[in-house]
Amino acid sequence: EKVLLFDDLLATGGTAKAAANIIEKAKGIVAGIAFVIELIGSLHGRDQLKDYDVMSLVKIPVEE
């Protein structure tokens, strides 16, 4: 099965990465990962998800 993983917030990427791993262990295919809000800056959450097509509706800069 192809799955679109949808979450409210991308910060560090840990929760989405764990969910993607569970989907793949169950023989699913992660077609993409979508977020309502993405915090960009020092958290580098998108780096954790570099193997996936990631999209977000709103990007909010975060200072260190």
C-alpha cells in the first residue's frame, strides 16, 4: 500500500521518521510526508526525512 503520512508539525523530524519506519516495516510505501507547519532553521527536521518527498503548507523560521 502507498501511504501519505500527514502530521501537524515538523520540528526535529523524529516523529515522522519513526512513523515512516513503522509503515515500511509493515511493507507499506511512504508516498510522501506532509505537514501543516514546518519550523525551519536550527532544528533541521527536513534533514531527517531526506529519503522522502516532504511538503508543508506553512514554513516558520526559528532562531537559535
